[in-house]
Amino acid sequence: MTEQEYLTKLKSHIHWEEGMDDSMLPFYVSRAKKYVKSATGKEDEWLVIMVAGIMNDYRVSEKELGQALDSLTPFIVQEVYDDAETTDQQP
């Protein structure tokens, strides 16, 4: 997915309104891609959008940001588990 496609999906996900400052969104997408790749070994589109959305919503509070990212742990674990199962089933 291109950077512009990520930005468009992120804006849709967080209900971005015309005229709002979007200068930080590319940074959130970039950091989210790195976070997800580090956690899962790949760049899962849905997880990237979720992490970038959390970074946008909790951009000030470190404690709340950490708690919000921790809430994604089950989804990250499931993604890694699904990839391991898929890899094991391939001939």
C-alpha cells in the first residue's frame, strides 16, 4: 500500500474533517509501520491503521498511549500466530 493510500484510509478511520491540520499523519503512519513490523515481522495494513489512529488520538499522554497500544497486543499475537500456521501448512 502506498503512503497516500495509508493516509486516505487513516483519515477515513479517524473521521478526518476538511480543514484539519494533517501534517503529523505521515509521521504516525511511518512510526506505525515500524511498530507493526517490529511486533509481527510484517506490515499488516489493518494493524498499521489502528496503531496510527491510536498515535493520533493519544499524541499527548504517554501513559494513555501506552495503554492504548497495549490493548492491541491480542491482535498482534493473533497476526503472528496466523502467519506461523500459514507457514507451517505450506508444502
